[in-house]
Amino acid sequence: MSSLRLLFLAALAVSATAQNRTTEAGEASIDDPVAECVPYNYPPVTASKTSFPPIWSPATTIVAGDSAAMATFSAMSSSIPNIAPRGTLMGNFSNVSYPATDPDCWWTWDQCTTPKISGLANDTATVPEPRTLGFGFDDGPNCSHNAFYDYLTSQNQKATMFYIGSNVMDWPLEAQRAIVDGHQICVHTWSHHYMTSFTNEGAFAELYYTLQAIKLVTGVTPTCWRPPYGDVDDRIRYIAKQLNLSTIVWKENSEDWEFGSVAGVTNQTVYDNYAYLVSNLSAGTFNTAGTIMLTHELNNYTMQTAIDNYPKLRAAFDALVPIAVALNITHPYAETNYTMPTFQQYVSNASASASASSASAAAASQTPGSRNGGTSSQQPQVTVGLFMFALTMLASASAVLA
Ligand SMILES: [Zn+2]
């Protein structure tokens, strides 16, 4: 067989793999992290991009001409607490003078979770069930998360995923996987900057467009959010509340995201943090109420670290559950056709065999983002795209030969 013929077959094989990148199931079946992170076209996102702020740019204003967003913002704007934005998008607060009395319940100042303004709920930083870990991961959907999500599924483990709007737009099929796998999705802002630095309109846009992106891609509208870096105060809490978002922070910190980027945080640091959590559990720290630890879907290191430490957590804690489950929130989205189990239901299910309970969980959940999702009208465009991709591969093969 000629080299050209072999290259032709190789190109066809690659295009066959690429054909799987039009559905959640196809994307979820890719096991090469590099291949997972090759961008793909998802028509509903492509068609809607002009209705969103630029991906990965701070959403400082409502998109021009977005009358629905403007109406929603206008309805709340006059009642937003009169607290000035502070610091920079990147969290430089060196020029900020702030009273020691912490009048705005600014988490970044002193981890305040009890708002000073009446009518705002306390942040969720712990969970009520004893010896329980509210299990969740920030910054996804990560394009190379298949091995991590496969692992969670193999353990019949659900979690709360705090998704960044820009990541949802970049990796929509990965976002759908969270729903299909039974995880809970919460908002983690559009561009992942310090929220107290935004104007009212900017803070609104960071949350609003992330909600819109998640709805567009998965069909559900979250009711929870986590501020990047924990940076929230009563002004931001109020804006979130008007968007039906409860604020979730954390009590324990794995520091996994700091490995490789913050001096002094080593692999040992991260593993010590996990060990410290378990030793506190053994010491009785969580005998009356459980806790929440900050961990990430940020990169392959943080995901692998989560996998490596999972058996220790599972063996030590009485329960590892999504935060909605820990709070007995059975309807985690604005849409009422999706349910999550109560804490008791989840715990009984988790004690059954992984395969049996996984099947029943899948059957019990009516999920908008099903593995068979996607409309037939998308198919022609996708097919053309793949045909072009195959042609490109053949052209590359010819170029190599030439
Ligand atoms: Zn984050």
C-alpha cells in the first residue's frame, strides 16, 4: 500500500474521531486530553455569540441592544446597596481604605459570610450535615476533563461544578456533560475577575451572561454562584440575589490552583491540605456540621490531585455530596423538570452498588442536556465542517508527501 493511501486512511480515521465532536456523548468518549482541547464548532453558540460579551473579556456593560438584559438590570438598579466598587479587576486592593468594622461584609477582608444588610441570606460556607463534605470544583468546564468526569462516574460520585461563562461558550459539549453525569452546575462569572471591582452594571453582566450561556448550552438556569477568589460584598450579594443566585463560598482550601503559580505552594502543600482536612475530621471538627473545600477543575494537575485524594476523602467522611444535596435543594435550577436527590436519598443511593445506583440516577433525572441532544437542523452544518476537516487533513498529507 502506498504512503499516500495510508495517509488517506489516517485522515479518514481522524475525521471519524472528529465526527464524535458534535454531541455530548461523542465528546465525552475522547480520551486523549490534547484531542479534547482542539476547538470545535457548536452551531447554537456560534449563532449566538453576538448576544454575549466577548469571551474571556470582563463583562463591564450589558451588550448593546440587549433590551431583555437592560430591563432586568433596570428593575434592580435603583435598590442596589450604595457601596462603591473597590480595587482592580485583578484584585489589587492596595489603594482601598476600608473600615475595620467591615460594614459591607466583604469576604476578602475577613471572610465575612453574614451580610450586614437585612434581607440577604448568609453565604453557604459549610453544610449542615455532620461529617459531610460539600463536594465541588471551580473554573470548568475544562476541555480535558473527560478522565476526571469518567473517574467521578466510576465512583458514582456527583459534585457541584462552578462554571465560568466563557468556558461554557468555548466548551459547550463539556458543559452538557455535567448535566448528563448528574452533577450540579453553579455560576462562576463570565470572565473570572474580582467581582467587587465591577460597577453595578458590570457585576450584573458577569452573572447574567453566564446564566444565559449555561441556559443556551444545557437548558438549565442555575440558582447558585461562587465568587472568584471569594470576592463578594453586600452589593454583589444583592445583585446576585436579584438574579435568583445564592452565594456559595468555602471554609477549607486545598490551594490546588496555586500549585505552579504561587511561590511556596508545592505539590506537598496541596496534599498536606487534604490530609489536614481529614485529620480535622478525625479530631471531631465536623461532628456537628460538615464543610466545603475549595478545589478546582482548572487544569490537569488539579483534576488529577482530586482523583488521587478522593479515596481518602470517601473513606474518611460519612458523605461526599453535591452542595445542593447537602442543603436538600431538590430543584437546583429555575426549570422545575430537573430534580436532585435529597441528602438521605443520595446517601442511600451511594451505598448501593455503583452501577445500579448510577443507572437509577440517570433514569430518575429528566435532563435537558441528554446524550442524544442536539437538533437535526444542526447536522448539515456539522457534516460540512467535518468534510472540510477531512479535506484539510488530506491536503496536509499531500503537503507532507510533496
Ligand atoms: Zn475560580
